[in-house]
Amino acid sequence: MSDLDIIKLIEGIVGKKLSVEKGFANWQKCSYATKGNQVTGISLYKIGYEKLKDAYHYLSMLTGLVDLHLVSNKISDLSFLIGFDNLEVLSLDDNLISDIDYISKLQNLSILYLTANKIENIDALVPCTELKVLDVTNNLIKDITVIVKIKNLSELVIYNNPIQNLPSEIRNQGIKAIRKYLIEKQKQGEEKLFEAKIVIVGAGESGKTTLIRKLQNPNHPVPNIEDKRTEGIRVMSYPFHVRTNEDLKEVMAHIWDFGGQELYHTTHQLFLTPDTLYILLNDNRKNDTDFYYWLNIVTLRAGGKCPILMVFNAKDNSPRQIIPGEEIFNAFPNVERSAIDVNFADKNLIGIHKMKDTIEGHFGKLEVLGKPFPTYWVRVREALGRLKDECIKWDEFAAICLQNGIDDLSQMQILAATLHNLGVILYFPDVFGLKDLIILSSQWCIDAIYSALDTDAINKNAGKFNEHMLAEKWLCLGLQVRSCIYYD
Ligand SMILES: Nc1nc2c(ncn2[C@@H]2O[C@H](COP(=O)(O)OP(=O)(O)OP(=O)(O)O)[C@@H](O)[C@H]2O)c(=O)[nH]1
Ligand SMILES: [Mg+2]
């Protein structure tokens, strides 16, 4: 039987004609491609599993087949791949596959698409030494260390997988950086960093600073005229107790208390980082927190993965008037469904303790907490912690990295970005004038930035300032002027 006879039989099963394509079959329709008299590529798109099962037999008779696409067919069992040893391109997107062991036999495979399946483990791909392109977007893969062994892989797409052993900065850097990171981690071993960042946002005087005071001391008196409005941002580090594998562990929370006045909003955006727990506060009396503004800006700047916890402050026992609906949870799936209701002035502290437990619980669940990093990274973090400087030049940071065994520029940059996200340092590689600095005291930097917003001369000048005006303000604050950008 010729290949074209076989195609006719397959068309009989599918119930329609397959289109003929040049070069490769088109994965988005039922189609095939030929070279001479041989069928070299075929795509059976959305034909349903029952028809596909009948077609397998005929597919296996196409001896020149190198290009096979079976997208959206509810396939779970790949045993039909026995005998397809010549395949070079295989797409099995949008099926129900969890076990890919049968793919390990396809040693000529060069391009493999497995998006939108239920795959947890890709170890079976090690024997596919010819594999160059792998797309496993939208699966359940936790560990991709195996890619170190797939030497020829030059393109890897891994969006939307619960990968645990890879910082998000590395994930976006492409296969070279990912492979290097994984190799280094194997070489050095791994250690954990038990610290992360919490950012508290919401309208002015909604109770953000009070919330922090109550976390530190449940007996902190409220209302409290001593609690002044927060200028800019206050950063403090505070130990939390979180549950890890049933043990109670002390971890460090770097808490960022954002001043709620609108004047600060634009600058606040600089400090919205990924891998962070966000707490969004509303005062039930005023209901002036702009939920959509904060949810949008956090998602935009920090990505859609950070948990956001809503806290409703029942000032003077005011009941909650805003009930977040499905439209919020659908648009922002990272918003926790169960919000916290609390009255900070309540003499009975049960509510405060409950709030503290809930916040610690969510903090403890941050993926980045306790995530293993290469040991050398942890050594660098410790070395930075011993420095007394407010900020150091990039070259000094690079020297510390070198002393601790990191000799690769991209690893240094990724480490700096990771420490920035954890709230340990500030590093702005894209901001003119700042890219050569590693800021060790966030508060020092924040005070310098926000002081520009609180200067009479600058306010009178409609927010415009020049180097001279800023330098004057900074000198009053005892800040050393290194460089600043001139606006006019
Ligand atoms: N009566 C009462 N007063 C409260 C409550 N929560 C906070 N306050 C008071 O309200 C005032 C403002 O609270 P803060 O915690 O400073 O508000 P904030 O959100 O940090 O304000 P900004 O820093 O300006 O953004 C303070 O005087 C608090 O003591 C409450 O539940 N009841
Ligand atoms: Mg405050």
C-alpha cells in the first residue's frame, strides 16, 4: 500500500480530507506533508481519542514519518509511540499526558512540544540526546535539573510550572543561564535563605503602621497619636515563626510599610518586587483604598504570582462595607479569598493574634522562603550582612562574589536581583546612575529618594528639581551626594 493510500484510509477515519502542506504538517489542522512519494509529516488536530486510536495503526505504516502532531486529542497513553523511532518533531500539546516514558525511545527527536498536559517529571528525556527544542509550558513540573544532561538543548520553554529549584530571575534568562545555574548548584551544594519581604499598601491612615505595631506588640495602644503618618516608606526586619514540615521555624520578614499619601504612589512602584507577600489594607470607616489601583500596580510590577492578603480594619467597630466579589478573584487569582477582619482598637486581643497567625501562615507559604540556593550565594548574602556600609559599588560586590566562588557576571547579576526581591539589598540595574550600586541599607536609599518629595523648594517648583536643590536637602539629612539626575 502506498503512503497516499494510507492517507485515504486515515481520512476515512477522521471523516474529512487532510490538507496538503509544504515542508511540514500544520499542527493546527488535519494535514500532511510529503517528500517525493513518502508522507513525512502528519497532523491530526482535535479528532477525538476514539478516532485517533483507530488511526494509530495506519500512522505506524508511514515509514518515512518524521513530523507528527497530535494536538488536542485527550491522549493519556503514549504506548502507541513504539515503532515511531524516526520521529524528529513531535507535538502533543493540550492532551492528558502525565507519563512520558515512551518518548525516551525516540532518539532522533529534535523538537518536542508538550504544552498543556499533566507532566510532573521529564527525567525520561535524558536519552533524547538530539533534542534541541523543548516546550513544556503549563504542566506540573517541579524539577528540571535533568536538562543539564540533555546537552544539545538550545531552547527551553517552561512557563507555568511549579518549578522549585530555580529563582524566577534565572527562569527568564534562557537555557544557557538555567543550565549554568543548575550545574553550579550541583557543584556547590545547596543552602536555604530563610528571609523574604512583606509590603503593606493601602490608603493613607488606613492603619498600615498600626498593623505592624500590633504584629510586634499586640498590646500597642490604639488609637495612638504617637503614630505619625508614614513619610515615604519605613523598612524593618522582624522575626516570624512559620511552620515548615511541621516544625516551627524562625524566619526573617523584611516588612515595608508604604506611606499611604498619594504623593508617594509613583515612587512606591520602584519597590514592588516579586516573591513578596502583599497586604492590602482598607479602613471600613472611609473605604478609600483603591483596590483596583493596588491590585493592578502590584500585578504589573511584581507579576501575578505574589499572594495578596486583604485586611479590613474595623475602625470604631465599623462593619465591612466592601465584599470583594468574583470579579476581583477572577481578574487577580493571587488575591487570597479569605480576607482578614480586625479591629486594632479592640481590647480583646483574640482578633490580633488570629491576624498574626494568618499573616505568618501566608508568609510561611511563600515559595521563596526556604528555597534552596547554591551554597556560594548564601555565603555572599552572609558577607553582605557583615558590612556596615550603606551602599557599595558594583565592583566591591563582584569582589565579594569572587571571594566566595562566583566568577560569572550573569550569576552575580541574578544573585543581586534575587537579594533585591528578598528585601535584603536594593539593586536597580535598569536605572541610570544606580546600576553600579548595591544598596545595603534600603532605608538610607528610600529616605534620599522620598526627601525630594518633601522639600518646600521642590514643591513650590511643581515637583521639578535640579542637582543643586537635591544636594542641599541631602546634605541636611547627612546623606552623601554621589550623583543625581537633572530634571528641568
Ligand atoms: N480608633 C481606631 N484608630 C485606629 C485604628 N487603627 C489605626 N488607628 C489610628 O489611626 C491613625 C492612622 O493609623 P496608621 O496606622 O498610622 O495609618 P497608616 O495607614 O499607616 O497611615 P499612613 O502612614 O499615612 O499611610 C493612627 O493614629 C492610629 O492609631 C482602629 O482600629 N481604631
Ligand atoms: Mg503609616
